[in-house]
Amino acid sequence: MIRCLSRSAINSMVAIGALVAIEIFFGAPAGAQVSQAWTRCGREASADLRISACTSVIQSGKETKKNRAIAHYNRATAYLAKKDYDRAIGDFDRAIELNPKSAVAYTGRSTVHQAKGDYDRAIADNDKAIGINPNSATAYVRRGNAYQGKKDYDRAITDNDKAIDIDPKFAVAYNNRGNAYQGKKDYDRAIADYDKAIEIDPKYVNAYNNRGNAHRSKKNYDRAIADHDKSIEIDPNSAPSYGLRAVAYNERGQERNDPSDQNRAIADYNKAIEIDPTNAAVYNNRAWAYFTLGKAAQGLPDVEKSLELRPSGARALDTRARIFEALGRREEAIADFRRSLSVGADDPEVQASGKEGLKRLGASP
């Protein structure tokens, strides 16, 4: 009999909504000829159409350096929306070259570095932005994001403190400080910050989800589920909301030995995947839900899909190892446990699970 450990949501699904929305410069900047291209370069919701419009502005040969910098910046935001990070960085680089005193171009570029997991470069860009504009609450929040990514929670808290000093109504700063407190397992302070973020912005979906995570970590599953219910009420197409509510249902079901909750979890994972079929974490978590229901074979295709999307997912490797073990596929289980220990060196839960699994199977780490 395999002992089932409590399995929290994978890192990419927790502490969500940490990034401040990228600013777009709307309309035609000062000195620019008002044209349809300029309007679309600043206002077009479609990333592809914004790229096309900004390209027309850039190639027109009629704009000042400052205006071309704005067009490059806006095109960069469109590439970022498409997750075309290299082109986004190229345009932010050009915007900075054309206007080296543009703090927002540095904070914009930092967001791309953050998305790529290059936290040191993100910090450096926000350092530069703060040097240009010491009153940029956004730069402090984004630098805090990077420190959060490095698990330097104290510096993340300090940066969000500063952002709140500058702008006491900055809901994102409270949310992000809550994420840092949650990283420190100080769930009560985290919840207090999420409360404040929601007070400022009652439709802040990510703050509800993050508060739900904190309640779940305290094993207050009913409150967690209520928060995710609220986030779904606000945005019925929020895949993370369904995925996170599923985690709460699954953990409550395991604690109460209630398969109906675990089946609710699977239904929520189904909905999350329907909305966003590219999230490796959700497939792994659905596989885990099947596993905890004693349906290991049914979970195997899901964890395989998770590893197809993210081949070095330590928790997915651990899940597959457990499934292989349950199916009597000993050598494959040993191989996955060993690999999970290697790629999940900074995840204590993976380390504990992998070592315990290898011990059960009579194998060395």
C-alpha cells in the first residue's frame, strides 16, 4: 500500500497574479501625426494587429526618436502577450536605445526576463528604472516579483512595502506582499494582505485565488473553496481558478476520505484543461487525483501529457514514479524517483517523497 502524501498545487499554480499589467501608451503621443496606425499601435487589443500597426509607425520614417521608442515599446507589449519573448526583448532594447530615460521601458523589459526565469536581469532592469524614477511603485513591485522568484521573500516584502508607501491603493502590491508572506508560510499575514487587495479591488480574481491558497495551506478547505468560487463567479473562464479549487477539493477529499470531493476535483481539472490545454501542472494534478482515488492507470496518460509539456517537471516525475510503483512497474518507478530527486533538488516535498519511494522499492537514491 503506497502512503499518499498531501500534494499541494505545483509552484506555477500558486502565488498567481504577481505581475503588474504592462502599460500600453494609448493614442498618438505628443508630436505624432494622428493616424489609424498610431491609434491601433496604442489601443488595439489584438496583439497581431498591434504589432502590424506599430510596425507601420516604426517604418514610416516620419517619427521622432521618442515617438519611435513608444512604438517599439507598444510592439514589445504585443510580443510579450504572444509569449514571443525574444522579439519582445528586442523591441524593449530598441525603446531603451531611443529613449534611455524611459523607466517604463526598463520595467517592461524586466517583465520579459521574469517570464523567462531570468530573475537577476529582471532585478537589474528594475534597479535602473528606480534610478530613473524613484517614485515608480511599479518598478518596486516588479523587482519584488523577481526577488520572489529567487525565493528571497524578505527583499520581496521590502520592495512591496515601498510600493505601498508610494501608492497605498496599489492592490497588486498587497497581493504580491501576501505572496511573499505565503512563501514564508506566514499565512495569517498573507491573508491580511489579500484581504486588503480585495478591499481595494473587489474583482481581483488572483487575490481571491491566492487567499484561497493560504486558507488551503491552513487546511481551512471550506474557506479556500469559497474564495475560488468567488474568483470563478467574477471570471468564469479563469483556468487557474478551476485548477486551484480542484486542489482544495482533492486535499479535503483525502483528509475526509470522501471520494465525492476528489471527483469534484477531477471535474474542475477537466474544466481547467478545457480552457487552457497547455498547463502542465493541471495535467499532473489531475493524474494525482486519479492516483489518490486508486485509479493509477487512469492517471498515467495525464502525467505523461504533463511531462510532454514540461519534461523536467519534478513533481510530475514523482507522480509518474508513484503510478508506476502502483502498477508494479518497479524499474520505471525507480528511474523516475531518481530523476525527480535530481531535477527537484530545491523542492523538499519531492526530496522526501523520492527518497521514501526508493526506500520502499529497495533501491538507492
